[in-house]
Amino acid sequence: MRVALFVTCFNDTLFPDTGRAVVTLLERLGCSVEFPLEQTCCGQMHVNSGYAHEAAPLLARFERVFASDVVVSPSASCVAHVREHVPGVRAFELTEFLVDELGVVDVGASFPHRVVLHPTCHSLRLLKVGDRPRRLLAAVRGIDLVELDAAEECCGFGGTFAVKNADTSMAMLSDKLRHVLDTRAEVCTAADTSCLMHIGGALRRQRAGVRTMHLAEILAAQE
Amino acid sequence: MSFPAAARTTLADAQLRRNLGKATTLIREKRLRAVSELPDWEALRAAGEAIKARAMATLPEQLERLEASVTQAGGVVHWARDGAEANAIVAGIARSNGADEVIKVKSLATDEIGLNEALEASGIRAIETDLAELIVQLAHDKQSHILVPAIHKNRAEIRALFERTIAAGQSLGNEASAIAEAARTHLRAKFLSVPVAVSGANFGVAETGTVVVVESEGNGRMCVTLPRVLVTVMGIEKVLPQWRDLEVFLQLLPRSSTAERMNPYTSLWTGVTPGDGPQEFHLVLLDNGRTRVLADEIGRAALHCIRCSACLNVCPVYERVGGQAYESVYPGPIGAILTPQLRGLDAAPSLPWASSLCGACYEVCPVKIDIPSILVHLRGRVVREQKSSLSPEALAMKAMAAAFGSRRRYEGAQRLARLGRGPLARAALPGWTAMRDLPEPPRETFRDWWRLRHRPGGDVAGRASPGGLVLPPDEGSS
């Protein structure tokens, strides 16, 4: 199957490993992956911050760049945004695409580590991906997938919320961190890099010894 | 005070956070159980939403029907444009009945308009009879929750308060029953002697003129049956077209609010019944900004709220900052969309941002108010109507949008960001790094890697890669 990767501006600029992992994973599963270089940003941050006017050309651009493609993206949050605002484009979040379109749960990955999944608000409540991320992880060879307490509660990122309401955001994050650390996991994973940057940023500051990795990186791994 | 500033103060109160965390976690689990029992919960929510939407779409007609029904049943209907008008009407009724005290049923509408303070200024003392409202009143405190206004206080704090006030000098011990008994003794004397009661309304049925109050303690029932005169202050959005509509809301409300199948006390009255209950009934229909909310096609759904407080109990922001940070009788997610609309965006411009848009509120709302979408809509209105288009934020947003507007500018901005400069780098504001590290800028962007991989001699260059075919001319214009 031919798919177009919408890597998101965030991953493109700051977390290229996530995009590389998606390419590795999809090619291993027999997809031919295109990366339209004209893609930039879907405008989610602008819309959610009250700047819908500034986002309109970005959404139009997204539609033009991806009009004729089956689009796959490693961000639940951005997919939810484009699905709402550009309904004409067939965009799938990675775990939706794997489970529903390719019909695979075992993607041939091997990752012998203790892992905890933060299910993310937009995966759960906007895309309603349910237990797809968990099922994909559970099928990874060697993985020790552990339960996260209060898993469905927001980590406190929320885009500009983390900056505009930094104190509240940190109070939410410290509870999320406590639950993550309680699991004694080596790796905290999620289907959205933005939540992971927030969680991972605090884990690094605290030298907690827990890594954050996008779900795609675990599914691509063959350790 | 802005929400972030108010939140900073309340976040520092460790006792408050413990009290709230404990209370909201408990009620959250109970609500989920109460709701899971009903196989038709989603259908009920849809019905609730549809009934409210119809009531709002035909509001003038419904209110006139309500006025006619109440009048026919022997009640008197008053129209109040704002809080000051409503307060003057209530004070006038109390005065003409020679009352220097009124007893009150728990009511958000009267808190919204500051009725107690207005009555006080007219020499009339308002006595709250809801236990939590009484606690807030005695402590000269502010409400922090729609349903449980004193949720921020624990038992020891309440005991000390009662020992200082209504049970002066008496030691109450640690039993909840002894603490409640002190309130009961205090209130019983008032129920039997005060001639005028004031209530709010959960619902007002246009078809029959029936007013409904739903409560748990029975103190409301005392107020609406014992005094000679009853005054109800009802927000105009509380009107329901038909009697049968109650069937839907009397299922939705208790399960969402107290996680009960049915609330202990549901009082319904229609005008005046000779020889039974209050012999004089006044209904004050309150606008106070509601018609302005109705004029906003997206924001108006906030008027569908039935004040269950389920959104507060699941909100991760509310759970940490508490109700007082919202500086309104309507806290939590619903307050964040209702307060700025009722008071005007200029009066509460930071509230639409008091949310991480996690969506938990929308998921539990019994009338399906899409709170996250309304928050985003109101953010847009604040940006357009309240903020300068030359503010640092607006300029940064425009600069980023411009950078994202063409491939050439975007890739240029990526290169600058790696050097810690330009519009993409500036997006990371100081609030971030106080407690979190920023990721190390990677050596190459994803697209750098992709281009290298697909150039002649790159690791996929030899095979017929579709990626190799999509390289567009390196032109930034879109």
C-alpha cells in the first residue's frame, strides 16, 4: 500500500527519530512510504490558541499537499485536528492505520524492556483509538508492559496550556510522573510526541532514569 | 486576578489539594458506576441535549408560556434584566412582608447576583440552609464547587468553624453526626419562625408552571413548604417546554451529580395551593447576561448546563486548583465557558485558557456540551475582540504562521531553530524551562534525513523508491 507520511512539524524539527521509526515500521510491513516535502504544519496550535484565522492557510496547504493520499501520522493530536478541519483527506493515526487498515497487531517488533503506556487524551477522547496502542505493544516480543495508575488522566501538556498555565500544568505533570515512576518502567511511551516532550522534559530534569520513546520507535525496534 | 495568578495561590495550599483530590476521585468512581447501570445512558444524553436546544431555540415563547401557567396557578411572575433588578425585587417582597430574615435554599443564581449581600444592605439577613452553603457563609468564605460549595474544607475544619459560630462554646467531638446536629439545631429554629424563603430552580416547566428543586438534605424541602412566602429566582435558561421533559433530566441529573439513582428530595410546586404550603409565590425570571450568551451560536450551548458538576469532578485542572481560582460561582470547565460569556469576555479573559483541552468534561456532560470546542471558540473571540493584533503573542503567532506558509521559509526557520533562533525557537517560552528540560535539538531534521536517504548513493537510492519520486522542485511558494 502506498502511504504518505505526515510527520508533523514537531517531529520533523525536534524528534526525527519518531519519523524514521514510522518509515522503518511501515516499510517492514510492506508499505511504500512517501514523504511530501511540501508539508509544514497543520495549524493545530494556532486554532487551539485562538488564531484560527492564521491557521486557515495552513489547513488549506495541508489539504493541497495530501489531497490524493492515504495519510499516516504518528500524532493522535494532529490527526484529530486535520480530521475535524480537513475532512476530505483520509488521515490515519499510526495505531489506527496498523490495526484497522493493515489488520496487524503483531508488527514483528522485539523490545525486551519494561514499558509503560500513557494513552494520551486526544488518542482516547478525540480519536477514540481505545486499546489499539496497548494491543500493538502487548504483541511486541520480550516487552514487559506494565499498568499505569490513573492512566487516562491528562499529563498537563495541552499545547500552550503548559506555558500559559505553567503552575497548573506542572501540578498535573507531577502526579503523572509519580504514577510513571511507581511502575519502575524503563521507558514511558505514547502515541504523541508532544505529551512525551512534556513528560520526558521533567524526567530528564529530575534525572529519573526513565526514557521517553514514541510508540513507533518501540514498534520499529528489533533488538 | 487572572486565572494563572489565582491558581498559583490555590496550588500552594497542600491541604486544599489533598481534600479536593480525595473528594473528586471518590465521586468520579461513583458516577461511573451509577451511569454504567443504565443501558440507555447515551440516548438519555442525546434527549437531554435535544430538549435543551429546543427550549433555547424557542426561549421567548417558552418563557411567556411559563409566565401564563404560573400566573394562572396563583403565582406572581417578575422579570429581571440583571442582578440589581432581581435583588431589588426580592428585597421588596421581603420588606412588604415585614421580614428581617429570609431562609434560603441552595441556589447558584442567587449567588451569581450577590443576593445575600444586597439583602444585607437592605437590613435583611439571608440564612443559608444547605449545609455546605451554611459552612461557606459562616466562614465568610467563597464557594468552590457547584454541588458541594465547601468541598475544599475537611471535617476538622468544619467542626472548628461550628464550635466558633453556631455551637458557640460547645465541643462537638469528631463524629459527623454531632457536627450535623449542631447545624440541624441552628436551622430548625429558623425553618419554624422565618416568614419568607428564597430558592433557585433546577427546572421550570412552561406547560404547567411547575418549579422543581432537586436536593439531598431536605432543608430545601423545609424552605419551600414551611414559610408563608416563597420567592424563586430562576435563570431564564432553566425553562423546559413540557412536563414529560422532566423524565429525562430527573434521570440525568442525580446520576451525574451525586452518583445517585434518584436524589433524596425532589420538590415540585405549581403556583399556590390554598391551605397547603406557602400562600404567596413569586417567580423572578433572571436574564443577567443570558440573552447575550444566546446570541453566540457556538457559545450558547453553555446555557444547556443543568449544574450537575460532573465536569468539575473529572477535570484535572479543577482537581488541582480548586473552585476559588475561577473567581466565580461557576467554577471548573463549565465555569470557564459560562463566566466569560455571562459577564463579558473582558471581565474574565483568561478563563477560556484554564483547560488543557483534555476532553474529560465533554465525555461526562449529561447534556453533551462540547466544552473543549466552546473553549477554543471563546479563545478565538478573546484574541479577536480583546487583544491587540500587535501583542507579542499575536506577532509570534503570525510569524510562525508565515514560516509554516511556505516550504522555503519553514526549512529556513528549522535551520534557525537549531541555532536557538527564529520563530520556531521562540515558541518555547520561559514557562516551559522552569521545571522541564527542552529536548536537545537533533543534528538533522527528519526531512534532512529523508533527503539524504533518497539522494543518489543514499540507502534507498538504488531501488525504485516512491520517496525518490516525490522530491518536488525546491521552491517555497505554495
